[in-house]
Amino acid sequence: MSDLLLRRIRNIDLGYFATASILANFDDILRIETDSLFWTLATCLALYIFSGARIGAGDIKLFAVMSIWHLDYLDWLYSFGISWILGGAVALGLLLAKRANSGSIAFAPMIFIGFAIGR
């Protein structure tokens, strides 16, 4: 909820979500491939660096945590893409409705929806 109002993802909330995700997917995590984890984290780091920190660090960390739900890099990348398409659609809708405030949107809901659709 804090992302919708403040456009921030608190580390404590992300930590709770990461812990719950690990517990829910514990058997699968034991079989994770290191190259998939590497590419997921490399993508998150590159996104943060190349965006000039315009994408929030909380969103980047949330993308990384979502790799627990999609252990295969290509599956993760598919859901990542859906998240961006949803975010773009919401931003365009706000722009057309002339309701864009400060040019930013709460992106965490798009991440969750994108990863739920991609599952």
C-alpha cells in the first residue's frame, strides 16, 4: 500500500515479502540455476544504472525478489516485459486523462500484476 500513496517500497515490507516468497517456493529454490539468477540480477542492475536511477530502487529490488517466483530467466523476462507494458498503458491512460502528477506512477502494482499474468 505504501507504493500507491508514497511511491515507495519500504525495505521492511520487501523483506517480509521475500521471506514469504522463499518459504512458499523453498523446494524450487533448491534447484535454482546460477546462470538464471545471474542474468536476472544483471538485468536489474543494468536497468537501474542505465535509467539514471529514474526507476526506483524499490522497484528494482522488487524485480529481483520476483525471481523467486520465476526461477527461469526467460520466464522472469516474459513477466518483466508484461509489467512494463502494463506500466506504459497506465502512464498513457493518465497522460490522456491529464492526471499525470510529477510524471511518475506507482509501478509495484504493475510488477505484481505482470508477474501474476506471466505465471
